[in-house]
Amino acid sequence: MNIEENAIESKKKSILKEKDRIRRDSGAVKWILIGVSAIFLFVLLILPLLTVVINSLAKGISFYSKSISDPYAIKAMSLTLQATLWSVLINTVFGLFAAWSVTKFHFHGKKILTTLIDVPVTVSPIIAGLIFILIFGRQSAIFPFLKTHGIQVVFAVPGIILATVFVTFPFVSRELIPVLESQGTDEEEAAALMGAKWHTIFSRVTFPHIKWAFLYGLVLCTARAMGEFGAVSVLSGHLRGKTNTLPLHIEILFNEFQYVPAFAVSSILVFLAIIVLILRSLLEKLGKKDSEVNR
């Protein structure tokens, strides 16, 4: 036994020495990769963000305050938050239903459903906007019905909300599906055999396992909804003060050569993005702690 233990111990030591040698030999490669990544992030992420902040304050705090408190800017901000809120609410319901049905039930067409969930990721947002114009615009077969009942989708707030929902609806479901698949169905089946109702099974058994993925999906959905431009641009009609979201308002200011106000309004989206990133990091940290505690 002593000979075998000594052999195992010596083998472990040799493996550790080899690992240390590999680490030392790859030290230069490590720092090169870190340096390239840092330069890449600085040029493509940090530098543009700093440029936005610096240029937004180019004419002073008073001008910055005046730019972001402009009635058109406030209306655009309000509409952006409204579209984001509706998108998150609708996609939360859809994401939960879609993820649960795909992972917990067997039915024909499951692969088709999972494929369709990814359609907004692969289709250009501008094409999506054009599709909705064909469906709800004046040349649509259902337009007379919409007009009779006073429903306006194209060049109106409902169209903006619809476009935002379309481009963001995969985010919640795509975060939940892998977690639910790894969880399996054993716990739910056991709870059902013990007489638990579906809502009790979901709240007590299923949701505790997916809560961090669920919140993470909400954060991603929120971030994507706030910055949506393509589909909203097509459906909005660019009616200033009525159907312009923050990205569209920034585009109008830039096209009018009002660069400082454009950067000032852009800084609002930057600050919102930073808040979303902080929430994302906190959720990741809390999720890791929770998983370690459960282990």
C-alpha cells in the first residue's frame, strides 16, 4: 500500500509541476490576449461611451439639462419606457408559457415552435417593420375592420409596442428553456402525485429553480427594448412628439445637425444601459451565491 500511495503522490506532484510549467510558459500569451482584449474593449465600448458623455456636456450643464428636458425628449423617453414595459410584460407571459410547454410536454411540432422562437433574432428588424405594415397598413385585408373600429397600428403607439415585442420576445424564453431542460420533470411529477395543483407546483417547485434565469431574461429583454430602432423606425412614421422613441429622437436631432442635443439625449440611453448592466452583474452574482448555497 505504501508503494502505491507513494507512486500516486509522486504522480500528483509531477502533474502539478507540469501545470506550473505550462502556466509559466504561457505567461506571455496570457498577457498578450489580455492586452488585445482590453484594447478592443476600450476602442469599441469605453471610448464611444466616453465620447457620448463628453460631447453631451460640451455646452455646459445648463444646456445639457435643457436638452434632456425638452418636451420632445420627454415624450420620447415616456414612449420608450411605455414600449419597454409592455414588451417585458407580454414577453414574460409568452416566455414562461413557451419555455414550460417546450420543456415539460411532448407534442407534435415542438421543433417548429422552438425554431419560430428564434425568428426575431435572425430576421432584420427593418424587414419585421415592413411585414407589420403589410399586415396592418392600408393595403391590408384587415385594414377596413381596423378603421371601422378606430384601431390604428401603423404610425401609432400600438405599432411601436408591437414592433418592440416582436424583436424582444425570444429573450425570456431562451433564458428559461436550458434551465428547465436541465431540471427535468421528476420533481414536478412527484408533487403532482402528492396532489399539488399546477400553480402550487410552479410556485413551489419550478420557479425556485428558474428565478435567476427568469430575472436575467427580463434584464436582457429590457435592454433590447430600450434600444430598438429598426422595426420601430419603419412603423412609427417619425411623428415628432407622438411616435418617436429615444433612438428615433436622437436620429432626428443628428440629421438636423443638432449634435450636442443628440449626444445629450444619447447619454440617457447610456445611463440606462449602465443601470441594466449593473443589474445583470448583480443577478449573476446572486445567482452564483444561491447555487452554491443550494449545493
